[in-house]
Amino acid sequence: ALNSATTTSALTSATTSALNSVTTTTALNAATTSALNAATTTSALNSATTSALNSATTTSALNSATTSALNAATTTSALNRATTTALNSATTSALDSATTSTQNSVTTSALNSATTSAALNEATTSALNS
């Protein structure tokens, strides 16, 4: 009976030890799994954050480049308009000047011709009268 009680006690102790070991192992496995899941989640979040930051940086760079290009185009357009206006003004002025000069020349020529004609008429009349 004592041997049986000793054996039972030893078995109980061994069983308790084994159960404690299994419980500890299970707890360690659960903690390890939880830690791995947390690390995976953190890694995924870091990756997503990096991707979002890269995307924002790229978008910012594109916005900056687009703004720069639009500003350059606007400046070029304004210069083109100013140049066209200046050329139109200069051309109009040159044409006006040329037209005035031609009109003056024609008027002078007509006056000279009329003066010469009047002088000839007068000379002719005088000669005929004589």
C-alpha cells in the first residue's frame, strides 16, 4: 500500500510537472505568436507609411514641376503678347509714316505741276498778246 501510494504520488508529481511544462510551453508559444504578429503588423504599417510618404513626395515634386512649367508657359505667353503688341505698334507707326511721306510727295508734285502749268499759260498768253 505504501509503495502504491508512493507510486501514485510520484505519478501525480510527474503529471503535474508535465502539465506545468505544457502550460508554460503553450504560454510561450502564444507570447511568441503575439510578438511575431505585432512585428508583422508593425512592418506592414512601416511599409504602408513609407509608401504613402514616397507617394506624397512624388506628388509634391510633380506639383512643383507642373507649377514651374505653368509659370514658364504663362511668362512666355505674356512675352509673346507684349512682343506682338510692340511689333504691331511699330509696324502701324512705320506704315503711317510712309503713307504721310507719300501723300506729302504727291501733294508737292501736284503743286509744282500746277505752278509750272500756270507759269506756262501766263507766258503763252503774254507771247500771244504781243
